[in-house]
Amino acid sequence: MKQLMKLMIVTIVALSFAAPAFAANTKKIDKRSEKALETFYAEVKGGEKLLTHAAGYLVFPKITKGGIGIGYEQGDGKLVVNGQTEGYYRTRAASVGFQLGGQTRSQMLVFMTEEALEQFVNASGWEVGVDGSVALVKLGAGGAVDTGTYDAPILAFVFSNKGLMYNLTIEGSKISKLD
């Protein structure tokens, strides 16, 4: 068991340092983001209307997470404002605690106010729950967006979960702009 834990720690550390060495492929992010939006619209009734009222949104089409006691997750995505890509971003998080498994998921942060969007764009590094209060949207019956959540400055949606991972959270995720 100790050898397995050491292997996990070495792997997580190696991934966290190796990831920046690979340049983000913007065409791949764009293609995956379009597919994620299609899935979002299919799974979230009222999602398309919600995005028309938003100041902008950040879509991470594929976030990969894994861990045994120590966990690591990472994904690349893009910020869309007024239908145009405004930049590419990476989310990362590390955690320690009771967790086991691996999964991939899609995630969107929807900026409902210009102020929340500006704070995000102007930050040199942004952390969910620290730099911005984020409401994780729970879908109502039939996957409909609860309109009462529109009051929050930033809404988060997690969808297309694949795999098995105990401990699903977005709190503490750090988001930084890719060059």
C-alpha cells in the first residue's frame, strides 16, 4: 500500500509539472467545447436561454480527475463573450482526503454579471470559492435550470460525468490563462 501511495504522489507531482510543457491545442479545445455546448443544451433545459443572458461563460469540455487519497485534476477550456472566444484557460486542483477513483467531466462557469466577468478576466490567477463566489447549479425536474439561481453572479454546471470518483467538488479549483 505504501508503494502505491508513493507511486500516486510521484505521478501527481509529475503531471503537475509536465502539463505546462505541452502547449494547448486551441483547435482541439474549440472542437471539444462545441461538443460540450451541444451536450449542455441537451442536458440542461433552458441552458441556451441562460447563456444569452450571461455576460460570458467559461467552458471546460474535458476535466480529468483521479486519485487514491491524494487527487489531481486538470482540464483546458475557453472563455466566450458575446459569441467570441476571448481566451483559453486551464483549471487545476489537488486534494488530500478520502477519495478513490477516476473520472472525466465537462464543466461550465457562467458569469451572470459584467462585474463578475471583469474580476475573472483581470485576475492573474483565479480560485473558485476564493476569488469568486460560485453557485453550483442543481437541476430541477427533467434537467431544467432553476430560475432562482439566476441571482448568483457566477453559476457552475458539471455535466457528462464518466467514470467513478468519490468526492466531486469544484471548490478550490485554480484557473489560469494559457499563453
